[in-house]
Amino acid sequence: MLALLSQVRWYNVSLLLLGQYLTACFVFAPRDLRWNILLDLNTHLIAWSGALIMAFGFLINSFYDYAVDTINRPKQSAFERLVSKRTSLKTAIFLLIFGLFGACLVNFKAFVFFGLFSIGLWYHSHRLKNLPLVSHTSAAILALTPFFGMSVYHNFSSIHTFVYGALLGLCLFSREMLKDLLMVKGDVIIGRKTIASEFGEDKTRFAIMTIAIIAWIPTFFVKGLFSPYAEIGIFIILVLLSVATLIVFKNSQLKGLRWAHLIYKIILVIGILNLPFL
């Protein structure tokens, strides 16, 4: 069971689920109806459909990354392989069916939306992951897709949520590039095309630095859109992003890169916890 939970990346799925509830209660709902939204069954169905289908995506990704994970993460891979491929695929199908069933209970549009979302997750692992830049872009977009589904259901859109989503998207995009550096050995051996394997590690580091600089620029133009507490959270995110970038630049060893990857995880946690203050 623990190995299966590791395969579905329960940490990321839990963050996604928490983020959807925080967004629905504190961003999309009017202040006087903030807690009443938890009584809306469709909100729960959409949140859990997104989480279950995302877990499906992680299992499919783990299936396609079997060879590269065995090379780059031998210990964790050996632990996760306590679960057979057949069991992993059956669990993935189970999660997909329940996720789509929950979306179907909301309405047909939700079913189509999450159906396309699941196809996107599969196609990312099957084909897009071998395309440099396209892979990183699709991974960042797919990670934010469930939040878009929640906003469509609540018929909510605003400039400040779009800007904040773009900031988190840049962080996710940069994190995918860092994964290229962490996984470059396995990618080269199996012949997978990534930015690090195709263009070199130095250019990948330069790209990560460029993204960190780009992330700072819009902050000075959208300052008035957010509350003071949200601005503090955004500032912390940008500082941590800069620190992670410096670590990537100064370290070529896996140990240093793993510290940078840990900082990215902290950035995502802060990004989720900052949602109620938007």
C-alpha cells in the first residue's frame, strides 16, 4: 500500500485537493457564502474528480518512466516495484473510472472536461514527454488544469487569479527543467530527448535562471491586485525561487540539485497556502 501511494504521488495529489478547496472557499465564493460552498456536492465532486484523475496520471507516468526511474532512482524505484505493473494499471483504470463518474454526476460538460484532462495526462506521458520545452509546458498546464475546472464551474475569472496562476505555472515549468538535470543520466541512456540531454546542462541552468528573472518582472506591475498578506506570500515564493536558482547554478552534484528540488516543493506548499489571501 505504501509503495502504491508512492507511485500515485500522494503528496502532490493531497496538495492539489487542498488547493482546490481553498480556491473554491476563499477565492471563488463570496465572503458571506464562503463556508456554505462546502455544502455544495458538485464542488466536492469536481475537487475529487480532479484529484483522482491526477493520481491516474501519476500512475501512467510511472509506468512509462519505468526504465529511467530504475536508473536515476534505484532505491525508490525498487520500493515502488513492490507493486506489479498489472496492479498499477488496474489501480489507474479504477481511479480514472471513479474520477470520470464523479464528473459525470456534475454535468456532461464536466465529464467532457475531465475526459480531455485524462487524455492529456496520458498523451503527455506517451508522446509529449519526449519533446523538449513542449513537455515542460504541458506538465505545467496539466498541473493547473483542475483549478481551471473549478473556476469554470463557479463561473469565476479575474486578472489577479490569472496572474497568480501564471506565477505558479512558471515555478512548475522551472521545476520540470530542474527534473531534467536530476534525471539526465537515465534520459541519456534510454535516449529520451530533454533540454538537458539535447542542449546541455549549462544551457538548462541558464534557462532556469531566465525563468526566475521573468517571474520577478510582473510583480512590480500587479502589486495593487493582491492583499498585503498575499503580497508577502508572493515575495517569499520569489525569494525561494531565486535561492533554488542559485543552488542549481553553484551545484552540479545530485545532492545540491535535490536541495533545490526540495525548495520547489516548499514553494508549491506556500503557493497553495497563500490562496485564501488572494
